[in-house]
Amino acid sequence: MLNTTDILETIKMIREDNLDVRTITMGISLFDCISDDITRLGEKIYDKITRSAKDLVRVAEDIEARYGIPIVNKRISVTPISLVGAGLTPDGFVRLAKVLQRAAGELGVNFIGGFSALVQKGATVGATNLIEAIPQALTETEIVCSSVNVASTKAGINMDAVGKMGEIIKQTAYNTRDKDSIGCAKLVVFANIPEDNPFMAGAMHGIGEPDQVINVGVSGPGVVAAAIRKAGNCSFSVLADTIKKIAFKITRVGQLVAAEAASKIGVPYGIVDLSLAPTPAAGDSVAEILENMGLERCGTHGTTAALAMLNDAVKKGGVMASSHVGGLSGAFIPVSEDRGMIDAVKAGTLSLEKLEAMTAVCSVGLDMIAIPGDTPATTISGIIADEIAIGVANTKTTAVRVIPVWGKGEGDVAEFGGLLGYAPIMPLKKESCSEFIKRGGRIPAPIHSLKN
Amino acid sequence: MRAVITVTGKDKVGIIAMTSGLCQKYSANIVDISQTVLSEYFAMIMMVNLEKLTVSFTEFSDIMKKAGEEAGVDIRVMHEDIFNAMHRI
């Protein structure tokens, strides 16, 4: 018989601490859709996606009811479209983005990711054309997400692509200026992009993945924050153990849901992504976890150490709870999607520089950060280069999702709505880095001996 | 298939009768039951066998939820595996 305390603990986690499964993401390979005729290509992609994922939403809702655990998002990731549509023009790629939108809309999923290109060492014609198509594609679709991998630890940093992405982000911001440049919230620039990430906007279905797969992203910042609050005034050893135990429990729910969804849909189970994903709701904040550890406000001195410990303990607890772990797996620190982060930025405690330092010890990177609309493209490229360099040098994934909010400046607030939240516009350095960015070429891959 | 029914909220007369009455109505067999009252806060846990349930799991869960709302308590029906997964290695 189950223990009463355990049962009530689970109920409390769901009811009071916002425990949920953040996403069930179905990865679908589109390689078998390749055709030299764009109409045929579009039809085959639409058919493959709608056929493969026809039961996704229904199965997710069934699991939600059966276990009484909210499953917030149902999503799809596909093979990077630059590979599937390698021969297309930018206009052709925009057409494919609309096909993805139509297929995802038909299925009732929340997002579809994979309008992506991998250019860490150089761009093919297809990748170049897809990148050109991004601003228009993200303007004319609503739930299609795009990502571009511009660097890897093995290849170094493609600075031509970094330079280009600054311009693409600016153009996307301008195109969607009537909605606080929301197009940029659907575009991420990566180093060391994972091939099995279930989270948006960076989800894609990598080339080494099976034909179809189920990946699950767990959540639960509120549960961790509550556990730390309950642990009270204890040493770091006890604190780390507390986080590990709670992360284990959270991840076991993800594992259960992933295995059940994969079996019901009839496709392999891929991975559970052990990420703490916050939302703008009260009590669902990663910043609150750090503050519960003893920081007056997130962003003050000690924040990087607190986050490093949190991230490590979450992984240690989660790894044992799941048979396969992957994706991004770490704490997310998006600004607009986390109320504690928003408050810390408003108070002036959390700066872009501190966020950059924090990304060296947790997953993802500079995420959902609103910057002034008149920021030069080369400055955006400079932000990308800095963040990507952290990922490349440290053999980890980092990414940049910044939103230069058209027509708004420091002191204003950008409103994105829903899970994307809202964000105060953060100040940037005024001094230019354009001569640096304009050099172009590649920053060589880092050496991985002689460590220091 | 076994599920756990939890009823939490302010203590009042007839909560167990109402919940077990609905179990009988839809042929959910009560295997075990326990309850605690902590300063007017009531928590009842029922383990039920749903092999002979006359409605679907989702319908049963919705009926229970609605009955709870009417009585001013929180009633949840959840498959036992979620608790086994979280609390047993």
C-alpha cells in the first residue's frame, strides 16, 4: 500500500507547486519526403506529419487524465528543413514553413520546430536560402519555430553566420513590429545544438534520430523552490541532497509519461529532458529557487554559484530516474518567461553580463531577453558571438534568443503574451563591435588539452 | 487497474459517504481507505480497483471532480502508477 504522506506530497506538488510535464514532443524524420518538385515535397511533408502525429494530442490528453498531471504542450520537431529542401530558393522555404504551419494547425499542437539550418563550419546553398527565408517565414506563420546552429566545439564558430544572424534577427523584429517583434521569440541561434531537444524554439529532429520518436521535457521549478524553502537553514550538502531527491521524483513522472506516450503512439521513446522550465506564473520561477537558497534577489553576487549547484543537483537526481536523458537538460533562465527574473531585471540587480555568466553553468543561454529596437545588427551579432564562445569553449550547448523590440527602448516593457510572458528592455553597451564582426571567416575550434 | 482517489479540503459531514456512494454507483471497488483530520483540514485517501468500472476512467474522474467542487472539497482520481513511479525506486 502506498504511503499517505507520499500521496499527499504528490497532490501538493501538482496543486500548489505547479508540477507539470512541460512538453511531449514528437520527432518526425522528413528525409523520405524529399522530392525535386516543391509541390510534391510540400504534400509529402504535410502527409507524413499529419499521419505520424495524428494521435499525439489525444494520447497526451488521455495520459493527462489518467495520471492527473497537466501536460502543458504537445509539439512536433522535424528534420532540419534546410536539408529536406536543400534545392529550394528562399521563396520555396517560405512555402515549406507554411506547410509546417498548416500540418501543425491541423493536428492541434502548440508548436512545430525544425525550420532550421546547421552551418557551424559553412553554409550550403540550401542553408543560406533557408536563413534568408527566416524573417518572412516567421512573419507569415504563427507556430513554426526556427533555429540555426552557428558553431560547435569541433568546428569552431562560423562568424559569417553569426554576422548574418544579427541581420536576420533585426529583419524579423521589423517584420513583426506590430506585435512587439514577437517573431524573434521563435528564433534561436545555437552552439552545439542537441538533436533531441523537445523544447522550443530550438527543437529539431536530428539526422541520427529514428524515423519517429517521443521526447519529453519535464518542469517543476515551483516544486524545487518549495522543497528548498521547507529544508530551511541547512548546509549546501543537505541542500544538494534535497534538490536531488525532488528532481528524482519530478523526472520519474517524465519517464512514466514518456514511456506511456511512446507505447500508446507506437513509436520509440527517445529521451527525457531534465530541464527546470519556468513560466511567468507566480511560484513557477527558477529565480525564486535561487532566492530561496539565500540570495536577496536573483542576479546578486552568489547567483552563478547557486545556479551551478542547482543545475548539477537536478541532473544527478534526474539521471537515475530516467532510462535515457538528453536534450538540453539543465535549468532554463529565460527572462520574460520567469517572474523572478523579470523582477530582478526591473530592480536592476540582474544584468545581461550576469545572465551571460550564469549561462556558463546551466543549460541554454541568453533566452527571451528584450533589447532596444534600435540596436545595430552587429551588436546583436556581438551578443551572439560572446554567448556562442562560452558554449564552444566549454563543450556545452548555448544559445541566444534576443528580441530587439522595434520602437521600444530601455525602460519600456515588451509584451509577448501567454507562456512567453513579458520583459523589461535591457540596456546594452553603446560602443560598437562592428569592425570585429565584419572580419568574417571562422574562429577556429578550441584546443581541449592544456586545460585552464 | 488500480487508482488512488484523494479528497482534500475542509472537514464536513458526509464526505466519505458521498465518495464511496459514487464508487458504488460506478462499480469502483474500494480496496483500502485511510483518512486524517488536521485542524479542520481533511485528507482522505482511497485505493480503488477499477476493473469493473461502468464508465471510462476520464468520465469517472470528471464525475468525482465535479462532485468535489459541489461539496467544496478537492477530489482527484489518479492511476496508482504515478505514485509508484515517484515514491518507489
